[in-house]
Amino acid sequence: MLNIRIFLETLKKNNSWIILSSLIFLVSFFSGYIAADQNMEFINELSEPYFEFLEDMARDIVDKSPGRGIFILFFNNLFASLRVIFLGVILGIPPLFGLLINGSILGIVTATLAEQNIPPLLFLTLGILPHGILELPAFLISAAFGLKLGYHLLFPVEENNRWESLVLVIKEISNIIFFIIMLLIIAAAIEILITPLLLRPLSL
């Protein structure tokens, strides 16, 4: 059942997991930024294959119609969110790595732009904030429930076995998944239709 009250209550009940997810992301962001700032040449070599993949995907999205681009971007983001949620059954390791990798990459991108004399704060404000204000919370919430899923498979909820704990967490996930989908749809539309216009003055 789609109920915003239940959605908000579920988030409130799991605020410690969401805070943990956010802290891991922030630490990895600053770690990526500092690492890139101190050894830009090495970081560029290390991250080059990943950025080439992102450039190819971005080019593919841009070459499509806006509607198709929104669909491709939404599907990719949805797949990433579902992956960090349900692969949490592997002891919570995939969502943890997802947070570390995505946070580090954003930090590296920010440091790279600073190296190119592009103001990082301006880039984050124009290029990330408009869609990221929706997309990032969706990802952090997804990762939080992935971490919780893995944790309670190791340490069952009080007075429940592992299977019952799994069912309880999946029930909570069912309370949030529709709203995550909605956040990602809106974020994809903003990223395709609005973000390029905002970044045009920066020639990005």
C-alpha cells in the first residue's frame, strides 16, 4: 500500500541506518577528494576506465531523445538502488562498497575540476544539487536498508530468527520502494532536461 505516513514512519524508525549510510558516503567523498588532490596523476590513471564508461553512457543518453534518455538514466539508477538493497544479503558488503565507491568518485571528480580551475562549489551547486537533492537521498536510503539487511542476517532482530528478520526488513523495504522510484524518476528528468542547461556556462 502506498502511504506517505508509513514511508515517513519507516524512515524515522531507521534514521540511525540512514545516518550511518550518509556518514560512510561523506567520509569516502572527502577521502577521494584528498587522495586525488595529493596524487592527481595516479588517481587519474586509476579512475580512467571508470570515467570512460561513464562518458560512454552519458554520450549514449545524450544521443537519445529526452524521454528515452530519462528512461535509460532512471533504469540505471533504479538498478543501482535495488542492487545495493538486495545484495545487502551478502553480509552488507555490496552496499558498503557502493557507498565507498560512489562517494570516492564524487570526491575525485570534485578535485579534478578544482585542478582544472573550475570552482567545485559551483559545479556541485549547478551540476549535482538540482537532481542530487532527490537522487542522493534515494541512494543513501537504499544503501541503509542494504546494510540493515546484511546486519540482521548476521544478528537477527530480537526474538526473531534469521528468516523472520529477513521478512521484517523486506516488509520495511516494501514501504519505501515506491517513493524511491518516484524520487529517481524526478531526478532523472531534472538531470536530462535541466542540469545540462545549468552547466552550459561552465562548458561541462
